Amino acid sequence: MTSLAGRRRRAAVAAVVLALGLTALPAVAVAQDGTDAAAIAPGSAPEPLWVPDPEDVAASTSDSDAAGTDPLQAATVDVGAPAVLAPVADPVTDEMRIAIAHWMARGVQDAGLPAELPVMAALVESGLRNLPFGDRDSVGFFQMRQGIWDRGAYAGYLARPELQLRWFADHAIAVRDARRAAGDESFGEDPAEWGEWIAAVERPAAQYRGRYGLRLAEARALLATPAPPVAPFAVGLAVGAPAVVPAPIDPSAQAVLEDANIVLSPIAQEDVAGGRVDPRLTNALLEAAKVAPIAVSVFQTGHSYLTVNGSVSNHSYGRAADVSTVGDAAVTRSNQDAKRLALALSRLPEAIRPTEIGTPWAIDDPAYFTDHMHQDHLHVGFDTTAGDVALVSSAAPATGSVQTVSAT
């Protein structure tokens, strides 16, 4: 997390178009250094992950310094301060910053967070730029550590900004919930606390925690400006940055991509190829495709964060799929191939047996459910994180096969 001035000296913007599409935000309650966020007591100071460049601190606090105060130690922020956009001497224009700010705001509001929160964080960490470099191995809008976070739910996050926003939302939610569980029931409601909230996510050295709150007025100014008609991620990565090396694809994921009986939508195909789908799920789909041809419309990307009941969807974790066709016909109550397949899923080997199966039919089994949202597809999901035993596909696709049962 180096200074913005230092970053500008080191980089120019090249045209590398990044994909947009914020989706599910999986709840991973861990901090930048891998610590369980729920275990972080308010006011505790972990070992600093980074120390900002003095130039950066001076540039962002000059007005307050002139007034004889120490903004880095400020306990509150003046939420009524004039909203003034600071000039940015960078190839990323204010128009682009406005578009990015609006995109971030929309995403976290869906997760129940204040719109300004990620914008304030990104203004400090990266100047609202997807930087492919920083202090040590910190990269991206929020300067996430690649050695810690470029795996699992966030694998490939540098090239996928929506994963970075998901990471921020995950941790902001974890911090809020931990503080409220500890007795501060209104934590997060007062904008004066938002800087400290962000600091609990980013975890800088104690003397720099006050910097985030200072950007509230600027974040509000960006969001008060109408979003321009520009795609936020026509934003270049800096020239000379290290290449993004994709993680090896799971064998079952590769098999799904190659299976002639499994048709994937473009976004579903990207999720499988990007390693964002739970191996239990890809194994289950491989077995299902032996019963009848299937088409998958969505895994993680493109699905809402929450279910209709307000809980976090298993799609958010990459451990659920929506099957839209079975046997070359759309899933409906009259599609008997779809019903046979839905029932057969409960006969899979335990390691890859779905625990959450949504269908158009009322089926008397704890794993099954039906509602008005599941009349045109099969929802196949897992309620828990895969353990070592369940991850059978880490070596090879599952050997068990679906036992076809009668549709009754």
C-alpha cells in the first residue's frame, strides 16, 4: 500500500477491459492477515500490515493540519462538511471515478451496507483504481494481499473487480456483526463511525486508522453526481504489472466444461473455468448428466446475494447451481425427466449429495423444498463448506453414480 504519488510515478494506464457483474458476496469472516474478524476485539491493534507513505498522509490531511489538529487521531468526522471533489492527477478521470463509486455503492447496498463505505476505503487505498501493485503483495481497489486472498472465493480477484467488492462487503459485515454481538447494537448506523468501521476491515497501523473517515465528504460528492454513461471497468491495469496467473482448474470442473451432456450459460462457464464452483457441485452435475442432458444457467455470477427469505444464498459461495433444462426441455412441473433427476440427486454418494434441492414439486424429504421462485428450474446446492472428505474431486471426479428412481 504505497503512496498514490509513488504509484503515479511507477505506472501508466493501459487498455485492459475488466468484466463487471457484482454478484453473491460470500461471508468469510477473516481479516487481511487471515485473522478471524469476529475474534477482533474493538480497539485491539494487530501487527501493522503496511505503513502509508508520509506524502500520502500529508496530502490527505493538509487542511486539518493547517488548523492545528491531528486528523489521524480524530474520533469523529464532520458529516456536514462541504462535498468537494478533490482533483486527481491520474489517467483515470473523475468521470471514471464517479462510475466506479456508483458501482461500488450499488453492490454493497444490496448487502445492507452504507453506500459510502467502500468508496471511502478505496479512495484511501487506491484512489478508486484497480492497482496491480502496492506495498508487498497488496493489489486492487482495497489493496488486498495476494498471498492471502488470491484463492478460494476470491481467486483471480485482481482481474475481477466484483470479487474485490465482495471481499470488502464480507469483512465489513463480519466486523459489524461482531461489534453488535459484543453489545454495540447500533454499530454502523452513525456515519461518524464509518471510518473506524473501514479501519477494522483494512487494519492499518493504529496511527493511520483515522484516514478513512476523512473521505466521507468526497465519497458523498462522487455519489451525489449522476453516474456517467461509461462502463466502470474500461479501466486499465498499470503497465509493467505482474501477470495474473490463473489457478489450476479442478479436474471435475474441467470435466464439466468438456461434457457434451452439460450446457453452460456464458456466465456459468466463466465461473467453472475460473474455479469459483464447489467441487462437490461439479461432481454432482457430472453424475446428473449421466441420467439426462442438462443446462445450467447460473452458479455464482449473476445470482442475487440474498435469498427471498433474506439469508445469504449458497450461490454466493459457489456451492449452488440452477439447472434450467433437463432432457432438452425446460424444467416445469410437467417435465418428468427433471423430476426423475431431482429425486435421483438424493441417491448420490454422501460426499457429493446435495443438501438443498429446490424443485417445482413438493417432495417429502428434508433436502427438498419448493416455492414460487423454483417452478422453472432445479436448484442444486450445499448448505455447508466442503471438508477434506467432501472434496472428493481434488484428485478425480467421483466414482459413484446416480441411481435413477421412478418419478412419483
